[in-house]
Amino acid sequence: MTGIGEEPDGATPLDPDELEGLKFKHVTTRGELNALEQANVESGLIWLGRRRKNDVLSEEFVRELHRRLFGDVWNWAGTFRQTEKNIGVDPVQIGMQLRMLLDDARYWAEHGTYPPLEAAARFHHRLVQIHCFPNGNGRHARIMADEYLRHCFDHKPIDWAAGHDLMNENKRRDEYIAALRAADAQNFSLILNFVGADSFDA
Ligand SMILES: Nc1ncnc2c1ncn2[C@@H]1O[C@H](COP(=O)(O)OP(=O)(O)O)[C@@H](O)[C@H]1O
Ligand SMILES: [Mg+2]
């Protein structure tokens, strides 16, 4: 499967076992895979828009959302990663780290620890840093952050792409990855700027 391994900087390559989980065996290029995933993400967003429940800070929802976004393409969608990646905690730590993050995010919302966009940016960063799934973590965690804003802060979603395609190399993606790397080093100013958390909105 030439081409599928050609990821932009800041993406996590799939290992052979994970590639085995691809439900479309004819896929040969990254472009084809992106299109299949994109169609799946769109149907997942329709499911999300119709969903009646509003508990977003649960492991069950985190996994269900991933399955709805990627389950037509990957048979491991919605199940936690079992392999080490260049990004992410040790796979055995995922469940516990996620529980701590969901507890923290609930606490931030209940106590007004951070303004909404800062809470969402911190939530997003921690979620991609845990890297729950073999792939799709960035897209899933951006939607999770928007759902956190909506349900816990009654706040509009973040304009992540700002007219660009965050899945391909461009200036916006470079800024996004640079902001996450700064946040890895506990410097949150770039990610706050990226999500538009300027003083009066934040
Ligand atoms: N240094 C980093 N720290 C935290 N998260 C990162 C870092 N670099 C990249 N990421 C996140 O990981 C995502 C890539 O992981 P991946 O599972 O391939 O997601 P997707 O398939 O949705 O792009 C990026 O979109 C970004 O959200
Ligand atoms: Mg990816």
C-alpha cells in the first residue's frame, strides 16, 4: 500500500496490524484514504448533531464518537491504541489518563477555572497528548473540544481550520502543530492564540 504511510509532519504512522484493520482493501494512496475518512467523519457529525444525550465527558462517549467518525473505515475505531507511537502515553496508561482528564475538564467547567476557550484548548491538547486511538486523534479531539465548549460552556465551536485543510501541509497546520508542541512544554500562549482566545472572549 504505497503512499498510505506518507503522513504530514505531526501525524502518527500506523503499524502493520493497524493497517490490517482497513475495511477497504483497494485503497492505495493517502488521498483515497483521506477521502474515505472524510466521508465517514461527515456521517459521524450527522450522528452527533442528532444525538439527544449531553454527557460528553465520559469514556463511553469518547469511544463512541471515535467509532462514529472512523468505524466505516477502520475496524479498530473506538478501541484504545495498543501500540506505542511517537506521540502519546504508554498504551496501558490510556484509560487512567483519560479518566483524569475528563475529571479535570468537568472540574474546570464547574469551577470556572479557565475561560471557555482556554479550557477547550487545554482539554484538546491533553486529549491528543494521550492519543487514545491508533489514528484520527487530531480530528476526534478537535470535535471533542467543540462538544465540550457546547455542552459545558454553551460556547460556539473553535474555527480550527480557518479556511485551510488541517490534514495537509500548510501554514495553518504548521501553526497548529507548533502550538501543540509548545503546549507539550507547558507554554500555552500559542495554542490560546490559535483557538482565538483573546482577552475579551476568553
Ligand atoms: N507534539 C504534539 N503534542 C500533542 N499532540 C500532537 C503533537 N503533534 C501532533 N499532535 C496531534 O496529533 C494529531 C495527529 O494524530 P493522528 O492520530 O494521526 O490524528 P489525525 O489522523 O486526525 O490527523 C495532530 O492532528 C495533532 O492533533
Ligand atoms: Mg492520522
